[in-house]
Amino acid sequence: MNFIECARFVQEEELHANDITQYHVTKFYREHIRKNRYYEQLKHIVVPSLKEFESPGSLDTSGEHDNTVVPGLQHKYPQTGLLLVTDRCASYCRYCFRKRIVGKDSDEIAPDFAEVARYIGAHPEMNNVLLSGGDPFILSTTKLEMIVDHLLPIPHLTSIRLGTKMVAFSPKRLEDPTLAALFRHMREAGKTPIIVAHFDHIGEISSEAEHCIRGLRAHGVQFLNQTVLLANVNDDPAIIADTFAKCHEIGVQPYYLFQGRPVKGASHFQVPLARGIEIAKGANQRLSGIQKTFKYIMSHYTGKIEILDLGDDGRVYMRYHQNKYPDKIGKIFSRPYVEDAYWLDDLPEA
């Protein structure tokens, strides 16, 4: 394998033992970043590093296994269902938090969408479903239609989201004319179609991506963006601000800036919490009021935690943006900051 540091011969068993995915990237993305002035940053997203062999962590940082209610469907927060529809992606991100699944024949992918629909139908508190994986747009439009057709008759579902990095990796996929018909069908059934794009860096937003986004927005598709804060990639307030400003310009609402997770084989991408808070603040200082729609989030086992500030008293202030228990949502809490803390579990409870 060609690692960032050097070429090295590795046995497939060694990759498996260290939970390292093989190198896989679309021709479009490879060529786009190579001719990009940000290549030295963007290469870390898809090119393997020897640091992956030395990065400690776990393979399920947010309790996905514990919140799986039927095969392939997670129900961690009352209003939201998370549906894993594939274990494949167009390219493999080196920081992926689902590397236990991606690129493998995983038994965590939903095998029976009728069973999924029965569960959702019996839970009227669930008003939206996120299709994830893997990347849903790896699937054919026909397959996506089959999945969505199980969801459309459920009266209390008001929106269907599809999480994807395909807009960066292979935007032509989203120009498929049959997709427009699928999204029209969703709207006619009273469901709002939402694509949650995944631009980590302004250098990923190609002219082709802009074109496909504008085309789908004309068909009533809403766009959100989630970004992961990544060491050596976008750990710079100017880069984050430029990325979010560009997203806003093309009609993609900045949604989450995620704190990197302590994932085995990927924890070297984590940025210290104190630095992350500085970056989020610095990005906000560079954005106009209408562009400041993102929250700096830690997707923890206990819930989605908004990271607010590091106070003069040396404590990190946080708030539950989402939690399995509704009475905890909105609760502000704090913990003493310690040097080089990256995750809630690194902060003492005192």
C-alpha cells in the first residue's frame, strides 16, 4: 500500500487486525484534489497513513450497537431513526467512525425493510429517518426507491434524510434523472427530502458538486452539511469559515462541526478540545449572522453534546443537543479541562 509516509508491503491479515480499510478512492475525487491547491491537506482524507497502526480507540464510539432496535435500525433519540442501508462507500475516508462496517459484508445492514417499517409505524414519536451506511447513493436509484417505498406510507414521518459524501466523491451520481423523480415522489407523499452532504474542506466543493446541488434544490431537495474537525486537514478557523461560507452560498446549510471521535485506527485525526473551541469561535468571528447555522458537536455515547466554551474558571461548558432522555436535552454542564483532552471521557467528572 502507498501510505502518506512511504510505500509498505502489508498482509491483508495485518490490515484486518488493526481495523485498517484498504485504499479506495474515486477517479473524480483523486483527480480533483491532485489539481487542487489544498492537496497537502485533502490527501489525508483518503490516503492511508502509518499512524493508523498506532491510533488507539474503539469501533463503536456512540453506542450504535446498544441502540439497535431491529437489524439495521437504530433508535437512540425519540424523534429520529437511523437506518443503515449499505456497508459500501464510493471512497473510504481514513477517519471513518464506522470502519467496523464499511467495506465489509456487515450484518449490521438492514436485511428486511418491511420489519424496519413496522417498527417505525409503531413509534409515532419518530418523525424523521436518516438513511446512512456506508453511503446510500452507492445503491441504485431502484434500490433506494424500494427502501423509500416502505417508509412513505408511515403517516408520522415528515422527512427522510440521506447522509452522503457522494457529492464530493462522485457528484455525477446525483445528476441521475431518476433521482429527481424519487424526490418528487417523496414530496408528493408529504415527506421532505433532505440530503446531508459531507464537505470537510472548501477544497472538496467542486464546480460539479455545485451543479448537482443546484439541480436537486430546484426539485425541492433541502441540503445540510456536516463537517468533521480533522487534524492536518481543516483545523484552521479560516478554512472552516471558508467552507461554511461556500456551503451557504450554494444553498447547503452548515449543520454540524463534529469533534473527531476516538476511533481505533483514526484517533490521530482528533484535535484537542481547547483548540477545537478556538477554531469554532474563530470560524464564527469570520461568518455573517446568516452563515452561523452550525453547532460544534461531540457525538458521544450519551448523546449529541454541543461544546460551548472553555471558561476562565478552567472548565469546559457543554450542553446536550440530543439525548436519549428528553429531560436532559438543553441541560448545560461543565467539567474541568485537562491538557490534551479530546473527548468527554478525557475530562474528570469532579
